[in-house]
Amino acid sequence: MKEQALQYLEKNPLLHASMTEPIHRGQAEILNSGPQGVLLEIPGEDILMLFADTPETGMALLSDFETIPTIVVHQEFLIEPIMQMYKKAGYNICHQAVYTKKEPFSIPADADIRLLDERYCQTMADHYHLSDDPEYMRILVSLGVMHGIFVENNLAGFIGMHTEGSMGLLEIFPEYQNRGLGTILQKYMINFILQKGWVPFGQVIVGNEASMNLQRKLGMEFADGKVTWIYGQQEEGEKKQ
């Protein structure tokens, strides 16, 4: 079923990178696969990921679920029927950015970038604009994916990967902004992912032009369609970008 699912999804490689990469990395369980739709689950995360060619196909693939905390869809026509059926609380529509090149970036020799540990979880939760949940940061730290950049031995910003594998969580503290630190951190994160043999990808919420410009500057390619995170009745701090 894995090869079949990848065959369908890779017909639109940029849009479906957020599904193919979890499959390649062994982070996703394939629940259903066919030419009209693919349904994945991220085990332990209460996240479903869905590709469908029609609203009817998408809803049929979800029909066995009475409640779903989070659904990630790759066709915007699925948003309304899912919101109506599952009484979802809200959604974020995102541009999908993918780094398709194999060449790593050159990182300044004096850049002080470190793997972060639990000492920094509360600080990251305090500064991350999409979540104030330190427990989520602890999970990411335990996975070894959170990196910080330091200036004069002080944490100046951080970046990482979400639990389903997307690159994100980029924050530069106000007093250190406009120094190019965000660009350095994302280059470092892309290199980190490339070293694992993976394809770096991430999502930018529609309207975040500063992040869009950064992705373009780094040569990230954007999918024609969009990825939408649809959330259930949960606390704001639990939301992913």
C-alpha cells in the first residue's frame, strides 16, 4: 500500500510533500489508498492527513471517524464539508514550501547554533507566536529537533520541526531582529534535514508575507494549491501553524 499511496501523491509532489515525507520517514500510517484519495494518520498525534479528488471521496474516507482532533487537507473544497460534519472550531490555510535542491547552505563560521534542551522549553513557549504550550516544546526537544542561535551566549531565537515533520517554529527575539539571524537559522535547519536524507518542507499561513519572502530568498518552491489545518474544539495553545 505504501508504494501505491506514494504513486498517487507524487503526481503533485510539492502540494503533497507534507504527506509523502511522513511516509518516507516512517512517521505515518496509511489508512486508505486509491487513485481518488489517500488517508494517513500520524500515530500518537491525533492527526489525519487527507488527499481527495472530490468532496464526496474525502468525506467517504473520513466516514469511519466520529471525531477527529485535527485534519490536514490538501484541497480547499474539503474545508466546508469537514467543518460542517465535525463541527470544527477553525482552520489555518497555508502555502506549502518545499526545498527541492540537494545542495546544503554555507553557514557563517561564527554562528553559534546549538541543539536546545529542556531548560529552554518555557522560553520558547513564551516567544512562539502560534503556541504557548511548554509541553509541546518538551516533546520537540525530546525528538532532538529544536535548535537555537546564541548571541554573546544569550539565546536570540530558535527553529525546529513539528511532530509530523514540517520545518517551522522560527522565532527571533525582538532585540535581535534585523540581523539576518532568521535566515541563518533556516539555512541551518534545511541542512539538518538534508543530512538525514529527507526533503525539507514547511507551511506558511496565508498573509505572512515576511515568511513568504524568506522562503523565496532561500529558494524554496511553492505548491500551486494550499494545505489547510482544520482544528477541533481545543485550546489555542495546542494549535500548530
